[in-house]
Amino acid sequence: MDSIWLVLGLALLPALGNFCGGLAAEASRTTDRRLNYALHGAAGLVIAVVAVEIMPRVLESLSAWLIALAFALGGIAYVGIEKLVESIQRRRGQQGESSQSSVWMIYIAVSIDLFSDGLLIGAGSAVAPSVAMILAAGQVLADVPEGFATIANMKDKGISRKTRLLLSASFALPVLSAAALSYFLLRDQPESFKLAALTFTAGLLTVAAVEEMLSEAHDSGEDTHVSILAFVGGFVLFVLVSAGLESLLPQS
């Protein structure tokens, strides 16, 4: 029972990061350039989570074909979800989409991202608590700019402050439910199955970073040299955080 409370506590961190990013957007002037830099930094963090923490671990234990299959399935799953959201958006557009319905599409997209964070943390917890802690640290850092972007979009569409804050707080629900679901499904499975699930989430997150975060960053404003440095900085930040946590946590 103690383990599930640890999983849920770690799963709250990405939601907290998202909420803090939203509060930053509430308290400051949101510009396209700031949004561009923040999203590049978030993409760098997510790529680092996959490259530094997940892939080296699975490469030690899984065969190449299983890694390739699980990663591909994760990427395909994200594309499928994105297609579903786009079809709903097109249907809304044909019906004369209002700012309210547009906000709900933003909410669904962010909920899907946080659901994937929960899957990652739950799968990591099934492998080892120390793995989940490091993954949660990476995701909380990446979710701060996502929360900033979400609230900035809602402000642009004229949604009231109270509604924005309530929606931002409710993002805890998808990440908690996904973490609990993946943990209970994976905790009694063979190690290879747990690592394959971790690889699946790596594929999903990689596509999300490239297709969602970087695309949104490019749409929000023209890239500059600072954008590139923000991406590199996000990657470097996770490497340092991961190394620091690994030196403090018991080895799994």
C-alpha cells in the first residue's frame, strides 16, 4: 500500500509543475517569444528523459527488436490520439467553433500529455522507485512551460481567471489515474514487460516533444539562437538533475 502512495505522490509532481507554469502565466505578461523559449526548453527536457534515463536502461535488458517494436507502438499511439483530436476539432469547426469549445480542445490535448506522464511514472515505479523519482523530476520541469502555454492560450480566448485556475488544477486527475493504472497493471509482470512498457511511453513522449511542443513553439514565434540554447539548456538541466538524484538515491 505504501508503494501506491509513493506513485501517486510522484504523479502529482507533473500536475504541480503544470499548475505553477499556469500561475506564472497569470502573474506575468505572456509574449510569443517567451512561449517559444519555454517550449523549446520543455522539448529538450523530454528528449533528455528518453535519451538519458529510459533508453540506456532498456538497452541493457531488452532485445533490439522488442525495443524497436515498443517504441514504434508508442509513437503510433500518439499519432492515433492526435488524429482523433484533429477529427473532433474539424467537426467542431464545421459546426462553427466557439472560443469555449476551442478551450475544451486545448484541455483535452493537455490532459492527454499529462496522462502519458502518468503512464511513464507508473511504469517507472513498477521497475524501481528510484527510476520513477528521476522520471517525475524530468516531467515536472517539462510541464512548467506547458502549463504556461495552456493558460496563455486560455487568456487569449477570454476565459475567466476562475475557470482557468479550476481547469489547471483539474489536470491532476489524468496524471493520477494513469499512474495508478499503469502501476497496478505492471507491478506483478516480468521485468521485460515493464521495460517494454517504459519504452512504449518513451516513443509516445518523443513524438509529443517533436510534434506537439516544437510545433507549438514554432507557431508561437520565429526561432532565434536563444530558442536553440533553450532546447540545449533543457537537455543539460535534466542530465544534471538526473545525475544529482542518482547520487542521492539507492541504486536499483
